[in-house]
Amino acid sequence: MAQNITIMGASYTDVPAVTLPKTGGGTARFDDTSDADATASDIANGKTAYVNGSKITGTSSGGGTSSWELIKQTTLAVSTTSTSAASAGTVACGSSAFTADDVIWVHIRGQSGKRAGYFYGSDAILVNHQKANGTTSTFTAPAVEYIRVSTSETYTTATGSYGVYAYSMSSAGTLTIRRRYNSTNTLTIDDTFDIYVYKLSMPSGLTLFE
């Protein structure tokens, strides 16, 4: 925006900025920002800008970008020969971890590394698909790939799920880890597993299931 100003008795109209000499040399520019209307939520998180003469710090995801945030890291020892899917334990991620429009990624890897005949780890993407039905109570994992060690196959999908994998997250942020042994593939489940829980917030202007 431009302003009408007077300097040493001389009038100037529609001036958008003024450049003045600095005491130590060089110049300093002063722009009129009185018509700016951006708010902190319009500016990328951590970035700063001057709006109507005031410096503000952005809080948004940057207007279309986002990134994975590590919200929990822990370990879980699992040893089983049971062919029935059951809970191997829970991970408390905190209620702030649960937001209906976020995506949860759970990365699990055995500390012993890849070993022939042993289950190695899994990756699960949890989305709150119940929101599509009008509720926001629980994240589940409808689309998952489980990583394993096998001479015939490296990946298996949710239809043949076994091993150690993330199953669901409650609205309180409690993540349930399941374990299941598959006698057909005879991959031993016996290790201490590193568990990393990440959250991806949807970019500004995007909403799941809407």
C-alpha cells in the first residue's frame, strides 16, 4: 500500500516505501505494510514476516506441505509361537497424538537385524477411517505392509498378516501392537523390537474423508 507523506516540507503522493541513509553507511528501506492481512496461521511454521508494522511468526504447515513428526520411540520384547493374533503390548503416545485428520506411521524393526528364519519388522500406516462413518474414535490400519525375512517373499500385505505390527490407536493415544506366528512360513518371532511412531498432519486446506 502507498501513502502520501511530507519530508522537509515537500509532499509526495502514493509512496510505497522510503529509503534513508544509515549513520554508518549504506541505506535502510522502510516499506508500508499497513494493508497486509496475513495471520500467523497463513505463514509457514517458524518463518517470520511483518504485517501492518508488526513482526509475526508463522504457525501453519506452509500452505500445502507437511512432514512426519516423531512422537514416540520405545522398545518391546516379543517372543511367541502362537498362531492367533493377540496384543503384544501397548504404547502410550499421549492424547495429543490423536487427531482425526492426521496419519500415523508405525515403524518396527528387530534389534538383531535381518536373520534367516526370523521375523524382522513391519511398517503400518494408520488412518482414522471411522471418520468417514461420522465417528472419530480409533485409528486402524486398513492398508499395511509387513516386512519379513523369507527366501520366497519380502513383503506381505494385511491379508496375510503376521509378525509384530501396529494394529490400532485409541482416541487417548494408546497404540496397540499385535503379534502372530505363522506356522506355514515358520519365521521365528523372538527379539526386542524398536518402535518408532510418527504423525503426519494434513497440509493446510486438506482434510481426510471430506
